[in-house]
Amino acid sequence: MMKLLRTVLYLHHKLERASRTSEMSISQYRMLYHLKNGPRRAAQLAIESSIRKPSITSLMATLEGKGWITRAEDPDDRRALSIEITRIGTQAMKKFEAELQLALEEFLGDDAVADADEYMSGLYDLWNERRKVLLAEIEGPVSESVG
């Protein structure tokens, strides 16, 4: 377990460094990533993207200013806002993913990155199932998969 922990932390550090030259931050990416499967409320986004509620408002303003998200009245609850990723936001997210993949390829080598999906598949499935359980406890049912 310690190997996994150390590897995750080290790769996170590498990706954080790689993101410094990008127009998108890791936090912004996490938020957009969770919007790619459909609109969410701010509280749900905070939980899914592991961003504290006080920070989510500022982050949403930044993303909205870049044209990456839109905020609108939630049709199911007029007191709440529904946040949705825009086409420009989706494009920016894909560009960021390509930049980070390139950084990983430079660090790990092309072959290791090509095999990463296979190596991580079981862990990803475990995480996705756990995420659905946790979110169902807090917010009700969630989408089937984030991948």
C-alpha cells in the first residue's frame, strides 16, 4: 500500500508541476471533469471534486470568466444553480489532458503510459464504485461512470 501511496503522490507532484505552464489548473480540471457527464449543483461539485465549498464559488467565477462553464437556475430547485461545462470548456479540458499525458510520457516513457490504463483499470473501477456509494449517501443517485 505504501508503494501505491508514494507513487500517487509523486505523480501528482509531477502533474502539478506540468500544469504550471498551462492555462488550466488541476483544481479547474477536476471541476470540469465532473461536469463532463452533465450539469451539477455547486455542493455536489464540491464533494465530487474534493474542493471545499468556500473555494468552489471563486473557482466557478474563474471558470465562468474563461467561458468554460455556465451557471443557470436549476429547473428542479429555483434556489439552486445548475453548473454546466461549455463546448469551449470541453476543448480546454481535452487540451489539458493532452498536455499532462505528454508530461507523463516524457517522465515515464511512452511504453509505460501506454500500459497505464491496463494497470489502473481495477483500481479505477474500485474508486468509481466507492464514489457512487459515497455520493448516493450525500446527494442521491449519481451517474453510472465518470470515465
